[in-house]
Amino acid sequence: MRKSFLLLIMIAFSICANAQKAKKMALTPPMGWNSWNTFGTDINEQLVMQTADAFVELGLKDAGYEYIVLDDGWMAKERDENNNLVPDPKKFPGGIKSIVDYVHSKGLKFGLYECAGNQTCAGYPGSRGFEYQDAKLYAEWGIDFLKYDWCNTENINAKGAYQTMRDALYAAGRPIVFSICEWGDNEPWKWGEEMGHLWRVTGDITNCWDCEVGHGNWSSRGIWPIINLRKDLRKYAGPGHWNDLDMMEVGNGMTDSEDRVHLAMWSLLTSPLILGNDLRTMSGETLKTIENKNVIAVNQDVLGIQAYCHLKSPDLEIWVKPLANEEWAVAFVNMSKEELQLSYDWWKHPINDQLTHKQLEKKYKSYSMYDLYASKNIGLTNKNLESKIKGHDVLLLKLSPQK
Ligand code: GLA
């Protein structure tokens, strides 16, 4: 009796310790790669290993990308006789642990997909009723990130379902970033911080600038429909808890300039930067975009403040994000397909963030402007900013006060 009481106390302590550790994870938006956008369920161990190699060889690891996440389709159709999840033996003949070890040996982290329902969206076994058993298996395999989806959940309570898996992960004893993939249906921004580290805010992304494709009871959306639908959620984001605008489509079919806008906007909006393209075959221009360290630094800024739209007209949107050290990131996005001649007076509509009460300070004589994609200084804010921006492209600047 006394022994089991002691054991209970020890378990309770360990769960509390893991909960504390979880609070210190994902203090900047997670960065990595996910298999779904390009490969769907057509995944296997070579793909994982080649992607891990590409992370290192192409400099993506140095640029900050860290997690390699296997999405839906990694499992066999049935659990085993002990109800454990089984990796598909054809796709993963060596099992999951061996590819996790490979990814870890490259200094990277590994993520896996599951679902809160009875089945995943692609029809593989879901975690419902097996949460503690599955979490224990993930910990044994050395998983660092769990994306937890929302298909086939009937009418279960979303907050409760994510809480159950969160507690199962705590009990399993391994620090795991918990990615809530509930598509925004139950306003996860209102409870997600308590349950996990990031939460999807929409249904699935698709690789276009502004299209919306209906699929009966849900729609997939291009980058601007996602941004416009969820731009008002900025107060919910911050270190350790992020609005997830979905895996990126950079390199998957939009133009290079649209891809630059995509990365810039995901960075400004502090979304996790999860690549969704084939890293083994991408163009040099795509690589140049995704590993632009200046742009990534905007996403990874320690304050973790999500950007807002400062000014908007049919052809031009200006988005601003307060950064540490009184710096700012400012994006001028050309929304039209024609080249735009920009002439902008910084002090006509002074930047003044209602949420954080930060503003462009008049007390500084001016701010220097650094063009983050071109990697060059382009002058000071005491004069009008004059620039040409190509159609569907962005001028992304960092402003630093001249003290
Ligand atoms: C849902 C998710 C996607 C992907 C698929 C897998 O649609 O939103 O990101 O994980 O399921 O089936």
C-alpha cells in the first residue's frame, strides 16, 4: 500500500516536471519539413533519410530548420495483437526507431503524425482510446514532435481530446512539441496555449496566391485567403504558443516572387516555418528563398509578436511586426500583377501598434532601412522611400533606430 502510494507520488512529480519542461519548448516558431503537401501518403524511409541529408548538405539545418515530420500514411492499416501502432512494413521495413535515430544522428529532430479520432484522415488507425499507449510508444521511439489531427472525431470535445493527448505525452516522460491540427473549427487559439505549442487555424493550404477550393464541408485555401481569414488572431500568439498557418507551399508551383511573399508573410505572422516541398529536387531560387537567414530572423525574433496590417489598398498592403531592440520588420506587398512604383512617407501614417503600444518613435532622428531579401542598406526613413516592386512581390525591410 505504502509502496504504491510512493509510486503514485513519483509519477505525479514526473508529470509535473514534464509539464514544466513543455512550457519551455517552441519559444520561437518551430521550423522544419513535413511530407504531406508534396508526398501525401506516398512516403518511405529513403525519403526521410534523403530529406535529412538535404537539411545538412543544403544548409537548411544551419538556417534553423530542425524538425522532419512524417505526416499521414506511415502506419499499417491495423494495430498489432497488443494494440500497438505498427509502421507500414513496406514503406518502413526498418521501423520508425531506426529512421528517428538516423535523423537524430544528423543533429535534427523527428516528428510524427496521428489523429484524435478513430481513424486518421487517410484511414489509418487513430489514437482515440489508445492515447497513453501511443504516447509511450512515441517516447520509446524518440519522437520530438507530434502533429495531432482531427478527422473521424464524431462529436468529441476538442479541448478535452487534446488535453488527453497532452497529458499522455507528459506521462510518457519525453519532451515533445505538440502540434494541434484541428483546423480552427473549435477556436483552438482560445485554449491551445494550455494544451500544446501550435495550432492550425484553417483547413488545408493549397499552392496558390488567392484561390479557394471547396471540398464539400471544407475548403483548401491559398496563402492570401488563409491570411485574410485569420489575421485577427495575433493576440493569441507568443513564445511557446503559435497560430499555425499550415505547412508552406514554397517551391510547389507559385512563382518565385509569390514564394518570397509567402515566406515573408509566414515569417511576419510568426507561423511555424514548415517546408512542404521536395528538398531533393527544388530549384536554386527556391533554396535561396527558404534559407534566407534575414527573413527567417524576422520569424524567429525573441519577442514573438505577430504582425498586423498597417495600411491596405487594392494594389498594396503594408504589414508591420515589432522586433526586439526597438527594430521593426515592414513588408510592402505588391498585390497586383503589374510592377508598382512605391513612394512612401514614413511619417504620414505613423506606425503605431495598438496591441503592444509600440510605435515608430519620433525621438529617433530616423531609422535605417535594410532590405532583407536583397541584403543591403537602402537609406533612412527621414526621406520618402522610393522603390519599384515587381508584381506579386515584396519589399521586406528591417528598420533599426538611429540612436
Ligand atoms: C488533414 C490535415 C493535413 C494532413 C492530412 C493527412 O487534412 O489538415 O495537414 O495532415 O489531414 O491526412
